[in-house]
Amino acid sequence: MAPTVDLEARFLAYVAAENKVEPKHWMPDAYRKTLVRQISQHAHSEVVGMLPEANWITRAPSLRAKLILLAKVQDEGGHGLYLYSAAETLGTSRDQMIDDLLAGKAKYSSIFNYPTLTWADMGAVGWLVDGAAIQNQVMLCRTSYGPYSRAMVRICKEESFHQRQGYEIMMHLARGTQEQKAMAQDALNRWWWPSLMMFGPSDDQSPNSAQSMAWRIKRKSNDDLRQEFIDKTVPQAEFIGLSIPDPDLKWNEERGHYDFGAIDWSEFFAVVAGNGPCNTERLEARRKAHAEGAWVREAASAYAAKQSARRPAAGLPAKPHAA
């Protein structure tokens, strides 16, 4: 036991000194498992998050809006690719991660199990959901695991674009007709509380949070991130004339923060357990896409094998076959 204890102590000292952990470095099994769970869940969320937005590409109100939304959905597909690749450096396979998602074993962000009913929802998703994601993810640019940290730099830059795009939609609607402003307010009302739940349970109900912070995977607690998001977002809503749907919301001069009402965590845990409005729909869409894309994966594998076989004949070293 002593050598393992010594390795773990050295590992904690290494990350505490703000060093990056790389794939070939020794790491505790629990650290590796935590990262695989977190990064794969993040990747799944990016891919599943394409679904409620892709639903609006053909119905966006202008060519400009269509192009922006299409670019955003493409960005999210790229984010999933970066993150699956980062998780693979920890010894897991992409096939295994995707199989776990399709089997319902792996989780993705609960926020994507809510429907997008109107064009204003595209604004609320960009402003609130991507805004909450940025709040969560900026700290991950400094996470202790190198491949994850480096992937997050580009992801956060693109998420910032998504947040601004969503806020622009809400601003135009809020300054439009009475019907358009009402549409924007309705979207804000429906997405506000689920967005606050994106930061996860309160610190006293989050069993993994303290350990993740000790490993420098996380830099801030769930409650701190949620408070920062609220403090930033309330003035943005006020600026465009929309109201936060929380009667208990008020500025606390002594704390220097907004006080806010109680979150209905029973809703959060119900959605995480698979009982949200769109849980079944989202998984079925992913299963269908995976099945229909089988021929593409098979063709890519066959082509890679064919190219690998040709390399020795051309006097080049053979490359390992990768599906």
C-alpha cells in the first residue's frame, strides 16, 4: 500500500502546483474514471444539444438566421469530436462511450431534454444555456488534465459566439412587437430554472464536487458558479426589458450578490432519471442516427484498411488500422 499512497501524494502535490497531467503520466484510477465520466458526458451533451436547435434551421426567420444557426450546430458537432478525442486519451474507446449513451447508461446535460417550442427558444438557449455552459467551462480551460484543458480553449471561444447570437435574438424580439416581446418573455420563463439546474446540485448534495476541486479538475463549486451566472444574467435581462421569473429575486447589498428563490431539485432529478419532456425522443433520435450512419463508418474503416495495405507496396511503413 505504501507505494500507492506515495504516488497519490505526489500526484496531489503535482496538480496543486498547477502542472498539467498528460495521458502517459501516472494518475489515480478514481481521477481517470472521473475524467472519463465528465468528458464523455460533456461530449454527449454537445451532440445531443444539436437536436433541439437543428429542429429550427429550416424554420429560422431569415437567411442570416439560418446560416448562423447552421454554423452553431456544426460547432457543437466539432465540440463533441474534440471531447470524445480527449476522453480516448484516458484509455476508453469512442465506441464504448457511444454505446453507453445509446444504452441509457451514460448521461448528458439535463437541459437538452426540454422542447424548443418557438423561435424565441433559440434565443433563450443561446443566451441562457450557452451562457451557463460558458460559466461552467471557462474554468475548464485551466483544468488539470492537459488534453481536456486544451480542447476547452477553442470550445469556450465558440460558445461565446453562441451566447452572443442567442442574446441578439432575444434583444430583437424584446424590442419588437408586443407579441414578439411576449414570445421572448415566455421563453425566458421556461428556460430560466432549467438553466440554473445546469450547474448541478447544491454543494452539500454533490458527492463528486469536493474531490474534483482537490484534483483541480474543477476550479469553482456548483453554487459559486450558479451565483456568478445569476449576477451576470439579471442585468442583461433588465437591459432588454425582460423579467426574471423569480419573485424572490433581489439584490443583496451586504453580500454583493442577488438572492434568488429555491430551485425545484425534484424536477432536476426526475429529468436526469429519464423522465423529462424529451428524454425518450432525444435518445431515439441518437439511436436512429447511429444506425443510419453505420454504412459511413464501415466505408471509412474499409478505406482506411485499403490505404494501410497499400503503404508497404509503396515502400512506406504500414499504419495501424483504426475504425
